[in-house]
Amino acid sequence: MKILIAGSTGMIGKLILEQCLNSIEVNEVRSLVRKPTATKHSKLQEMVIEDFEDYSKHLDLFKNIDTAFFCIGSYTGQVPDEKFKIITVNYAVEFASALKRESPKSTLCMLSGMGADRTEKSRTSFAKYKGMAENRISLLNLKFYVFRPGYIYPVQQRKEPNLGYQFFRFIYPITKYLGKGASIKSSELALAMFKVGLNGAETEILENREIFKYL
């Protein structure tokens, strides 16, 4: 099985990459990165991409793919709104479009987020743009699965990107008692995405609660 990953240096993409490299079902992993990493593995082919809106020079990477994972994203407030839209919508749609052209029978798993609004009317940029990306990719008629986690608890230590994430990390022990609709560990989300990528799911959209069904 051949796997393609965009965003393998991020919190979830990194864990999905580990799942792929450790799986006997996967024999090749192609990872699209902005900068070279120190990760080395006999299965891994790493390619530096300068422009995630233009894959015209790298279409060979999309050929003969069985499953692809799109995990590129930016935190709200980290970049200007215009750039946030480009990262959230354009990057995802261009990746999916290249995959559709070169491997039309492949499966695509995309990391979205709780509250993604497919009406595209939300006043919140995150919800609106995630909904836009989902809508445009859904129209491509790929085997497509969207993951909408709530708060993602990072199992690996990291510097939190903003005060909001610091707060949610602090109250995570409480959110666990609110049920499976509120939060999920990064390792759980990555494992569920990996399993759905290989075996499929019952629905296109997987909200936080549904994600747990595939662990």
C-alpha cells in the first residue's frame, strides 16, 4: 500500500507518519514537507514542496496512491485572515485535486475541526474556511473522510500556540468526564485516521464522538 501525507511534521501528521512506517500493510510513504526533516526510513520518500498551491512539478508523487492524509493547518490568529484562508482552503483543495487527477480511486482523509460549517455562513474564519474546504473536496467524488475533533490533547510535550490551548490543556482532566464529544488525545485521533484511511468508515464526516468508533 502506498501512502501520501501532507503535514507530517505537525502534531497529528507526525503520529500518522509513525503509524504508516510501523505498519506491515504499508510499503511506501511519500511525505510532502516545507523543510527537510531528520526522519529516515526505508519506506519513506520525503519531498520538499515550495508552493502548496501548485503541484504541477510534483504530480508523480500523487500517482498510484492508495490512501492520502491531509493534515496541514494553522492556528487561528497565527497568520492574517487572508493567509489563513489560503492554508485552510487552497492548500487542501489543491492537494485533493492533484490526488483526484493522478489516483482517482484513492482514499483521502482530511483533518478538519469541530464546528466546520458547510453552509459557509459562519462569522468564525476557522468554521467557515474548514467548511469551504470540505465542500470543495467533497465535490471531487473521491473516497473522502473528514475528521472533526474537539480539543486535541497532545500526548507529546510541546509549547502551546496560544493562551486558549494552554487553558484547554489545563482543564483536559475535566473534559474527559464530559464524554467523547468534547476532546480526544492526539494519539487516538492519529490512530483513528490511519485505520479509516486503510479500511474506510460508515460516513464522510466524523465528529469527535464518531472518531472513537474507529480506534
